[in-house]
Amino acid sequence: MKKLIVGNWKSNKTIESSRSWLESFSQHVSEFEDNAEIVIAPPFPLLSLVGGQAAGLGFKLGIQDLSQFDAGSYTGAVSIHNLQDLGVSYAILGHSERRRYFRETDHDVAGKVAQAISAGIVPLVCIDESYISSQAAAIEDDHLSQCVVVYEPLAAIGTGDNADVGNVKEVAEKIRLAFGDVKILYGGSTNSQNVGEYTLVVDGVLVGTASLDAKEFAKLVINAV
Ligand code: PGA
């Protein structure tokens, strides 16, 4: 099965630096085999620019958050209605940075999952190892099997201290008990050197820092399969 490689740009990049990234990435596309599904999740203001190149460069478009509400009076929130025609395929939901800095609750995340599914967007639900059962329990039963679940240990995010592969394997088992037979990704300080260890035990990776440099991200994609 194709490995899923998701680049999460977080709140980085401008129009200009996104253009440079796309230009640099385009020089490596011919080196990829067809056995990885690549997703780039830029900040909302860059969706249109990055999405415009997605088909040509062989990646899908992702978002890093989504409103749990429909279109309406929700200042600052981005609803599925706003995203129509932008070609968004995946949504990173419940990232630990959203839970920590924006106080997102399991209930909020469940609402976002429901919105994504109703719009045909695949939810990439980030979970915490200590709360897998309660985070799964908050999500509607018939939505669980439609999620891709991402295991990102807090200590590994942006620290260079990537998790032990044995631990990732164990947590993947726990995720399957709670969510069923879903795709599972690992995230946390993955790079082109260590990605191959993780794609042996899970279905792909969520990549932060190493996705910001197009050449490093391209190398990561090549080494992931
Ligand atoms: P990192 O971030 O690769 O920089 O550790 C991963 C993530 O938070 O998605």
C-alpha cells in the first residue's frame, strides 16, 4: 500500500518563500516512485497558491485545522464552506499544538472530524498516547474507521528527539484497539535519515521541520518507500 507522507508547514512561509519551495520541489519530482501519497498542508492564506501546483507536482492539499461549525458568524474560523473548490483532501485535526495553545478539547476535535468527513476531507487525527481511549470515545462511532490516526509523542515534536520505533509499534496496536483497522502515521522529528525506520512499522509520517526545506522533504519522500 502507498505510504502517506504529510508535510505540515505550521505557521511558516510567505507567498514568496512558498513559490521558492514549489520551484525547488519541482526539480525532484521525477525522482519519486509512485508508491507514496504526498500531502502538503500550508497555512490557510497559502492554500490557493500551493494548491494550484498540487496536481502538476503530484501532491495532495491539506489543511492544519478546520472549524467545527458550518458557515456563519464565527469570526476567525475557517469552515468547510470556505474551502469549497480549493481541492483540499486532508485535514490535520487535534494537533497537540492546537490542543495546547488554542485549548482545543476532544469534543472540538470530534466536531472538526465530523465537518471534514461531511466535506469528503480525510481527517488526520492526532492523538496522545495517554488518552487514546477517551480521544477515540469522543469521536462518533461511525467516523472512527474513516480517520487516519497520527501518533505524535510530545517529547519528539520539533526537538530532534525522534521516538523509539518499538514504542511507535506498541502505540499503533493501542490505536487499532480504539479506532479499528485504520491507517496510522507517526510524527515527531522525522527526517530523510530516520523516516525509513517508521515506514516499516506504520503507514506513513507527519513531517514538520523537515518539510520546510523542499530538497530535504523530497529526500524524505524518496527514503520513505
Ligand atoms: P516535527 O513536527 O517534524 O518538526 O517534529 C511534527 C509535527 O508536529 O507535525
